[in-house]
Amino acid sequence: MGVYEDSIIPIKVSHLAEYVSKMKRISLDDALLYIFINPMYERLYDENAKWWYLSTEALYEEFELRRNKQQKSVDTNVFEFYTYCLENYATRKHISGMRAWVLFKESGADKYVKDNYDLLHTQGTDYVLDDIERFINRRKR
């Protein structure tokens, strides 16, 4: 990326966070989390798309579209199983649910659990948690 894009994206994210905070009536930290977990965030760095040229309001609309698509794409049973795995993993590891969620996101375990729901949900909790732990450890290397 060029110097211009490297400079403008942090400013765009800052403005977008302020806008999200106002629109959703949430803290600025929560607004940043909203931005960072949205698939649209990575697209801000796509030189070909040049998303950074959009106004704050237009970016917000795109983020909402992506967020709504993402939320609707997961079946309720799959999401409940994913949450079950997440909470049980956190308990097993003696970490917060948020820390477990970050580990799942960083390693891709969230996608792994959702994509393999049909097989995993038929297994026992210990087996599933061991499998997730192996998956995360392989990704760390």
C-alpha cells in the first residue's frame, strides 16, 4: 500500500468507530471491536477496492450489510454448539469467554467448529474439546 493509504485508513477507522459508537450507543472500545471483527475491516486494506474513499456513513452501511450477512449465515443449532464449545473450552482452560473467543478467531477454530458441526456435535464433550485444542495448537506453530 502507498503512504497515503497507510495514513488514511487509521483516520477512517477512528471516524468510523466514533460513528458506530453514536449509532449503536456503545462505547468507543466496543465500536472498535465491532469494526475489527467485521469481515469488511480487512477489505479496507484492499488496494483494488479502495474502500477508504467511502464516506463514514457509507462505510458504516457496508459494515452493517456484511455483519447482517454474517449473522444470518449461521444456523441456530450450529451457533448453539459453537457457543457450547467456546464456553466449555474457556472453563477447561481457566480463561475468560472473551479470551477463548479471541483464540478461536485467531486460530480459525471458530470456522473449524462451525464447518464440522455435523461430525463434531455427535461426539462427546471431551473429544470435541481435545480436537479443538489440537487444532489451535497446530495453528500456533
